[in-house]
Amino acid sequence: MVTAIIVGAGHRALQYARYARTAPDRMRIVGVADPDPARRKAVAEEYGLTEEQCFESAAALAARGRLADAVINGTMDRDHVPTTIPLLEQGYDVLLEKPFATSPRELELLDAAVRRTGRRVMICHVLRYAPFYAEIKQRVLAGEIGDLMDIQTAEHVSYHHYSMGYVRGKWRREDLGGSSFLMAKCCHDLDLIAWLKSGVRPARVASFGSRSYFCREKAPAGSGEHCLLDCPLEKDCLYSVRKLHLDHPDRWTYYVWPHLDHRSGVTLAEKEAVLRDPANPYSRCVWKLDNDLLDRQSVMVEFSDGTLATHQMIGGTSAPMRKIHLIGTTGEIEGTFEENRFRIRHMDPSPGREFREEWVELADSDDHSGARGGHGGGDERLAADFAALVLGEPGSVSRTLFEDSVTGHRIGFLADQAVREERVIAF
Ligand SMILES: NC(=O)c1ccc[n+]([C@@H]2O[C@H](COP(=O)([O-])OP(=O)(O)OC[C@H]3O[C@@H](n4cnc5c(N)ncnc54)[C@H](O)[C@@H]3O)[C@@H](O)[C@H]2O)c1
């Protein structure tokens, strides 16, 4: 049984902590640290914690020495490194959200602290734990497509997700959210690339990107500043907050209405009032905000063994989609995460044939809805693997040790640097 303390009792940490409810013989929540009294109270009620088990910050918790085996750190990007290092120094193992650092310097600081303290840090690269990617990794390890020559991945972030998080939301500016669009959203895909090439060093990174749609020049002529207050085009606009959020009042609620999310019986009128507040970025026209993230980016990595990897990221698509296509010396794997199945092609030189194709349907086609913690069931499996790590048990194929996560994050930071400096960067 692992004892764990929640640090940063937001949406993400609570997802992982839920494992203590589904597997109470494996994990027990014995504390919470969060400056927000309402969040501390909600966790204390859910897990039966006393006043003494509630702390106002990660620093206040660290000042008390080691009170449990581990912490689940779900603070925001910028808080990851400053909150984690003192906890490592007190002897906690840490489950830490991604991106685990907001700059190469922070990455090096945390890397040094992990080495110095010898504690175990697992990064929440939940996609590795989704059956889709775990099975692909197993097939690659089993040599089913020979040696990898080329990795192509893509993430399409849907129009309602991109505008919610990266145009109107808390990740809309790097100085607010702490991360670029690539690091906030696609450090998962870069991690998958690094994981598939585990043990092979990247050699160089190139990248192009821009913010070419969610900017003032693209605003429809005659549009207002606030959808529900002054926009004559609101009725016909795809990005109207009425259409994106009020007509879907249960979608992204914890981001759009964070202060109403913990209450039951919230009315639509209350939700609308929040979106009519001109000071709220969710009231604003998507083309007229202060957002500064890119809305598209292409990343290329050349590994030292010649393998090429490319990742395409685009915000504002009709459907959310993650795609992967692996090309090996004897075959290919190709699939779309949301379909929860992929195909393998094997070269077949027999007369009249070109290749054999097999579809792999994931039996455990659970949950893209979030019922098991989201990310195709990855959230819950990751929490289970973290408990196993702390207990010293053997890990799953997906286990995300800190050392493995560093490569994917380094690729991301170098790709952003490549866009800024318009050059290819050596790893
Ligand atoms: N793994 C994934 O796929 C995935 C998906 C979405 C978000 N995330 C990441 O999860 C992280 C958390 O996102 P969220 O939306 O749950 O955040 P959130 O803002 O809801 O929660 C963060 C919490 O940390 C608390 N906090 C701030 N400073 C603190 C401190 N010094 N000590 C303790 N607590 C502190 C805040 O009060 C807040 O309650 C982010 O880094 C985000 O990028 C990961």
C-alpha cells in the first residue's frame, strides 16, 4: 500500500488520486497541499482527511519532512520544478504532470535533483498507458515491422478544444500557462517518439510553425469584441461562446467555469452570466485576444541511427485526432488513436501479392469519455503503475521513468528554439 499526498488539487491530480478509490488496497491518500481552501476542503471531504493533513502549499508540506511515500503533483506547468525539488529532498517519490519543466534550464535543475536525491519521478505521459500505444510499442519491440526507419505522428486539436485552452483559456500565453503549444499539448507525442526509439540519441531537430489563424487579421469584418455583448455576427460564428460552451454546458466545465464546477445544480443562466463578464477571456472574440501561442507547428527529428521522425500539430480542426504511422524495414503500423485500432502491413513477396495486412482491434476499447480517468484509460493505468513503482514492483512496458521523459522534452524545447531562430539545432 502506497501512501500519497495530493499537491495541487486541480483537475489532473484528482484524476490520478481516484486510483486510491478504485484500488484502496494499493494506494491511500493521506494529505493535500493547495493554496485554494475550497479545493483543500473538497479533497479533505472526499478522502476523510483531518486539518493536520491539509497544507497551504507544497513548501508548507515539504517543511514538515516526509509524511508519506509519495506525492501526486498536479500543479500548473510553472510550479512543477519549484514544488518538486524540495519534496524530492524530503524523500518523496513523485508522480509529476507534464510538461515537467518550462525551459531547458528547469529541465536540467530537475534532472540534477533526481540524480542527487535518488528518488523516483514518473511523468504523466498517459498516452503510453492507453492500450492503443502500449500495444504498438509491444509490436515494435517484438520486431513485427523490423527496424524502425521512419516515425510519423500528428495531433489535430479540435476547434472547441484549441479555442477553449489555447486561445481563451489559461494556456493562451506562454507567460500565463508556462508552455508553448507544442510543449503543453504535444510533449506526449514527442515522448512517444522518444519511447519508440528508446536508447537511440536524437542528432538534430528542425521545426516550422506560426500563429496564422487565431489572430486579429483573421477576424471577420464587422465582428465585435465580446460574443454575447457586442458581436453582430455571433449567431453565425463557429467560435461563438454560446455555440461552443452554453450549447455544450457539460464540456470543459472545469476550465470554463472552474468556480462553479464543484457545485451541483448550477443553472445555464449562471453559466451564461460568467460568459457575459467582459473581464473574462471566455467572453472574448477568438480573433481579438492576447493569445501568443502558435496554432500550427511541424517538427522533424533525425536520430543518430538515421531514423527520421516528424510530428504535425494543428489547432482548430473539425475532429480531435492523433495519428501514428511507423515504417520499419519489413512492415508498417498505421492507426488513429480515437479509433482504438491499428493495422500492420507485412511485406509479402509471394507471387500475386505485395503485402499482408492485419487489423489489431483493442479488446479493451474503454473510455475516450473519461469514465476511467480519460486518455483511453491511460490515466488510471498510469496511477496503478506509479503505485507499483513506489512499491518496487516490476513495471509495465509503458513505465515512464524520468530519464526517459527527458529526451522527449528536450526535443520539444529544441523545436521551439528552431522556430524562433529559424535554423536546425543539434541535439
Ligand atoms: N497528462 C495530461 O494529459 C494532462 C492533461 C491536461 C493537463 N495536464 C497538466 O496538468 C497540470 C495541472 O493542470 P490542471 O488544469 O489540473 O491545473 P489546475 O489549475 O486545475 O490545478 C493546479 C492546482 O495547483 C494549486 N497550486 C498552485 N500553487 C501551488 C503550490 N505552491 N503548492 C500546491 N498547490 C499549488 C492551485 O491552487 C490549483 O488548485 C498542468 O501542468 C497541465 O499542463 C496534463
